[in-house]
Amino acid sequence: MSRRGGGGRRPDSRLDQPTQARAPSFQRGGGGAAGPRGRGRQGQRGGAGSGSHSGSGAAPSSPHTASTSTEPAPSSPSVSASAPSSSSVSTLVEETEQKLTLAAPAAATLPPSSSRAVRLPVRPGFGTRGRKCVVRANHFMVQLAKRDIHHYDVSIDPEVTSQKINREIISQLINLYRLTNLGERIPAYDGMKSIYTAGPLPFESKEFIITLPDSDPRPSSSASPGTERQFRVVIRLASQPYVYTLQKFIQVLDVVLRAAPSEKHTVVGRSFFSTDLGPMGQLGDGIEYWRGYFQSLRPTQFGLSLNIDVSASSFYKPILVTEFVQYYCSDLSRPLSDQVRLKVKKALKGIKVVLRHMGYNLSCKITGITSQPMSQVMFTCDNETRSVVQYFLEKHKIALQFTSLPALEAGTEERRIYLPMEMARENAYNEDTLVNNKFGIQVADGLTSVDARILPAPMLKYHKSGREASVNPDFGQWNMINKKMFNGGTVQVWTCMNFSTRLNHDVFNPRPVIPISSSNPNQIEKALVDVRNKTTQPGKQLQLLIIILPDVSRSYGRIKRVCETELGIVSQCCQPKHVSSGNMQYFENVALKINVKVGGRNTVLDDAVQKRIPLVTDRPTIIFGADVTHPQPGEDSSPSIAAVVASMDWPEVTKYRGLVSAQAHNEEIIQDLYKSIKDPQRGLVHGGMIRELLIDFRRSTNFKPHRIIFYRDGVSEGQFSQVLLHEMNAIRQACASIEEGYAPPVTFVVVQKRHHTRLFPADHNRHGLTDKRGNILPGTVVDTQICHPTEFDFYLNSHAGIQGTSRPTHYHVLYDENRFTADDLQMLTNNLCYTYARCTRSVSIVPPAYYARLAAFRARFYIEDETSAGGSTGGTRSTAEGSLAIRPLPVIKDNVKDVMFYC
């Protein structure tokens, strides 16, 4: 078995020697395309404005700078006659401007584009491969009538931070003054600083006094208990004209469409929830879920589309905090244990509670809970030190009952507030007067029919000694019957350790190198060290440790941390209930994982073996996957974790090496793609995950990558420009650090699973167009109509839905120096989804992105303190700078990194 690369590739004997194969010129724009490679001009995200665009899209102009090119771009690749021209967005803007005129002074001009703005690659044409079909999408077409839109600034004094209260104030203003001062206009309010009207108001600036009942005053409110609150509201015509861009224009329409549901329902992000929108459900521990829906107005090739999706979200029950704590500890007369206290702290942090002990309601956000019981918490007030219990007895004449509980913490660090826990307790758009009558917006009632294609499944290769050396999957799934793995890993030294007390030892092979042993689940670290120490002799180093997990959960992460970062053991964990079941399908899946963990490959694409994959198999090509995972809400001392994987076995592109890195809390841009430090002895030292993986690729294949394909998971549309500029710059710097002038062409594709587009069969009864669950078929791709008007994106449903409606993955190309056609990129992405190592099914997202996600989740186990209810010890907050000091992740041992340990 070869160490890496599989398939009988030669040993790594010339790692530091020049490659033997004739390499192409490593100029930007390589990859076999004729003519020089160009760049697109700068422009604003969103595609508004006129003028044509060509080239690959803006990106860093050299390995050492993040600025975009200002040189004219050469002509772009040919585009099919049916493709939308780059003036489609301009046409859409002109059409909407004719119907909805944005009021602005005549002398107004468009602001210049930002120097950091980028224009993404234009669509190279539409795909044609596959069997044509029609699907339905949860997009509803929007028609517009001519209206004269005016933008007004709104100020409310005293200032209110709650959008709910802001809406109550403006709603009261509209009810009182609509027929008089507002000239019968109904403004659309965004909940913050802007309102929009269909036509001018009869004034340019006016002040109103609005009174609201004192139901929920702010902590800083000077209102007396039981009185009404007065607010001074000033509405004035916006001093600046509303910008003539499609993106800004859509924001106005979005405010109009969200106005009514924002008043009726609870708003969470871009979604609305209410107990009126469907039955509630209990999730336990004082939490329930409400049903709701998401809505977003988007530009598409059809025009404007309203994307609506059903959703659900969890909410805390409106109960006393003490009742909530009883879900974690039934006896509130005793102090909470450290474990329970940490669970309660995590659950309550960031939650708003309402205090009622002062005769009126006071809302506070919980920032934490004290480590001591309330009776022991002392603070100074009016130069007098006393306990929380004493304060409430003397100040409010309240004798607190649960003095053994911690106190809730609110306020700032400078002014800490301590609170006892016992204090707190569907759209019809076309019938909406504001939407339809005033603004002339009409939303179609039915789902949109969309042209789609069903891409063919790839032929998969297995070992030729098996009865079936290849398979052409049906409906996105197959099995291992009569097949042998393409490259079976060789394991000379292995053993099994059992931490379960319920497992029958008869299920094991009786002839491992080291006798199978059972160990106390309370001594996991010691047992693992003992096994390692028994296999340190030359020729007897442990290659694989199979571990039967303890009967009680919460030990998996600790086992992986010890094995992979301390002892250098490749391990496969198994649940005792699955092992004892004797289910052969389970053991097949375990075997798939084990094979890639010991350097094997389960299956490869036949087209890869035959070198028939365009822009991949003709020249050495490396495929990257990258993702960033963030800690759960409330864990603000825990870092985000970035992971990058890269293929190591060109041309098969099946085996991926993975690296991980910790970075600042909730930082989405990957910081460790490339880095350099100045060493007093060695000078400038280069590093970073991209550089390391490029070097590993050469060691594994004896080639430098001639092309780079980079699948980036987890990036939202608002982050496209920022992520592209930073991460493309890092890729360029990593390449240049290896060899002067080394700049292989890059294709950068964002992978989005967290979107709200759903695809449904147009006819559920037509066999051959749906699977047995009534979902669309694997391989269904859409790149027309509901996709971006001009940019290179597509929706791909590459997997068979197991339950519910299949959600396609959205792929959006941010940069393309390799000049992929729509067919080539869609086919490559779909085919790769059949090479996922952990199962015999096609998966929903392209495997390199999937592997990066797995690696990032694995790394979080390395820093989580499992005794603290999932709390992390990965970073500490610097009070001086208000930022996180990130502790590096434990280093994964080299022999573990050499294989797909994260599977």
C-alpha cells in the first residue's frame, strides 16, 4: 500500500527535485485557454448599472496585493445565444424605474464605485447536458405598477432600541394622522430610521408627539411607574437622494412587503413566527418551537421574485426564571452544582427577562449568573455594602425565597446589576392596502415553473478483482454487494478497546495483534496510553484502534482529542448498540470509514481514471474544500474554527488531506490560508494551510498543481466581496511563496446550503421524474429563470432525499480563471458528489466542502471542555481590547493528518 496517493503511485523519493513531467507556464490565465487571461472591471455587488462586462471577475491583481485591476478586460468566452446579456440588470432597473420613480433632486448623480467593490464573473452560457424537465420553485413573481416613491428619515426621541416599540410608535402615528397630516398616505416603515411613501407627504419636515401606554419601558426610561410615555417623532424628506441601484431599489420594496407581517408576528432575522401560523411543539427544558415563514425579494432572470419558505424556530416559554431552572434542577432550596450552574448560564445568557417588582415592567438582558448563591453575593450601593437578599428586603420589601440560587447578572461590567431569579414570567399580499393599493405591488399566487435538467450519474470504478468492477448508480444510491474497494488499505497492526459493559465479546475477530481489552470508561486516557505503549516497537506501530464507546455518551470528543493530538493513533469509534445488532449495512459503512483512515480509496470516477474530466484530468489539478464553523450562540469566549482540505491523488481526486486552525470568534474569513513571519535567523518564513497543502500535493503526486479549484462553504451573499478579496489574495501569496512567478489559474466557487429555495416536481405522478418519496431526482440542476440575472450560479440537487423535500445546494462562482463552461462545472460538481467516502450514496454538497465541515467539527472536540455542558476553553476575552485571545488548536500528529481521519 502506498503511503499516500493510492493506486500504486511511486514512492515519494524526489520530493525536493524538479518535477519530471513537462509543466505548463505558470502565468495567470493558464489552463489551456487561448489568448491572455483578463480581469473584469470594478463594479458594485448586485449587478446594477449599465455597461457590459467580461473577464473572470475582479480579484487580487498580484500575489502581494488585494487591489483590483483597473486595466481593460479582453473579450470574454463565447456565450450561447439564449444567455442573458450583461445589460439584463440595466434593463430590469430601467423597467422598474419607469414604473416606480424614485424621487430625487434633479442634480443628483450616482456615487462612484468603491475601490474594494468587485464584479463577479458573468454566466458563460446555460448548461445543456442532461434530460430536460420542469420543476416548481417556491419563488413568486412580483409585478410592479408605476408609483412615485419618496424616502423620509425618521427620528424618535427618546431613542428606542426595540424595533417592536418603534413600530408601535409609527403605527400609532399613522392611525392618528393618516387622513390629515399624512395626506392619506400609508408609509412603509423599516423599524429603524426610514419610511417610504408612494407619493410625497404634504410636508418636507414635521414633528409629532406620540403617546404610548407604559407597558415595557426601557431600563433608562425616566417615566414614572404607571404613566404613559411620550415620544417626539420627526419625519423629514431624506437629505440625500435614494441611490439608483437595483440593490437599493429592492430594499425599498422589501420594506413594503415586510411592513404588515412585522406588526403581526415575531420577527427573527428575515423570518416571521407566531403561534397563529401553525401548532406549537415542546422541545423540553422550558423551550418550545413556533412555526413561521421566511421571505426575501430577489432579482432573477424572470424579474423580481419573492422567495418564501416555511420555517420553525425555538422560543423560551413565558415562565418564571425559577420555573425554567427547575428543568435542570428540581430542588431549588440547595445551591446548584457547578455542572448545573454552567448549563443554566449557557441557557440563559443573552435572554431578556421582565422584572415586575417595581410596580411597572422593566426589561433586562441576562449577561450571566453568579458563581455564588444569591445570599453570598455582595455589592456596594450608596457607599454601603450589602447582599442582594438584604437589598431587596430593605429597598423593595421583598423577602426572597430561593436564596440558594445564583443571582442573574445584567448591565455592563462597569455597572453590574444583580437580579433574583424569581422575578420574571399568513400573508395575503394582494389584499394588503399598503402593498397592493398604495405601492402597486402584485405577487403571483402560485409557485413558479422552472426549466431544469437531470444530469446523468457517473460511472464508479471498483477493484477489478471484484465480481462487479463498476457501477452506474440508480437514484443516487448503490451498495457494496459483489464489489471490492478500488484501493484497499493494508493494516498490519491493529487492536480493539471496549469501554462498554454491555457488549458480547463474540462479535470480535479473535486474532488482533494485541488482545482485545475492556477498560473502565472513567479511565479513558490511561487505557489509550497503555495501548500506545504496547505498540511502540519497530514494525509494531499501531495503525488502527477500533474503540467501542462507553454506554454513556459524551466521551467521543475526549477519545478523538487524545488519539489524534496526543498519541498519534488513527481510531474508529463504534456505538455499542450498533455493534451488538449485527447489522451488515452498519458494518459496511464502518468498513468504508476504516479504509480511508488507513490510506485506501473506496471508489473513484471512471472518467477520472480514463482522464476524461474537462479542466481536471488533462493537467495536474488540486481541488480544495474550505469551511468555517462558529460556536453556538452564547459561547462568546469560544473561537471559530477554519478547516481546509485538498485532494492528494490526481487524477482521481478522491483522497483529501485536511488541516484546521482556530481564529477569532465568529470570524468568517479564513485567517490562516497564508501567513509569513520574520525570523531573526531564517528571515521571512512562509506558512499557512494553502501553502502546506500545495507542498503535500507535490509530495504525493510529484507534480505542482497546474490548476486550483476552490469550493468554499458557508459564505453568505453579503460576504462575497470580502471573502473573495482576502482569500484569493491568500491563495496567490501562498503560490508565490513556493516559487517565484507560480500562479496557477483559480476557480473559486461558493457552496451555499443555508438558503431558502426549494424545488418540487411539477407532476408528482410522473414516474421517471420523481423518486419513490415524491422528490425531484438526484442530478436535477437549474441555472435559468430563478438564478441570478447575469452571474455564474446554479442550483444542484445531487442527492436522493431521505425525508421531506430535497433542498438543492446553491453554487455561485466568484472567480474563474479556468474558464469553465456551465456544463463542465455542473457535471464535475455533480460527479464529485458520488465520491463521498462514508457511504454508498450521492451527497447533497460537493465532498471537499463536506470534508472541510467534518474536519472543522472534529477540531472543536479538541478544545471543548465536555464537563462544562459544551462550554469551550478555547479562548479568553481581553477586557482591555474587547477581543479574543485565541489559543491555537492542539497539533494533529503527522501520521493522522496523512489520512482522512475526520471521516
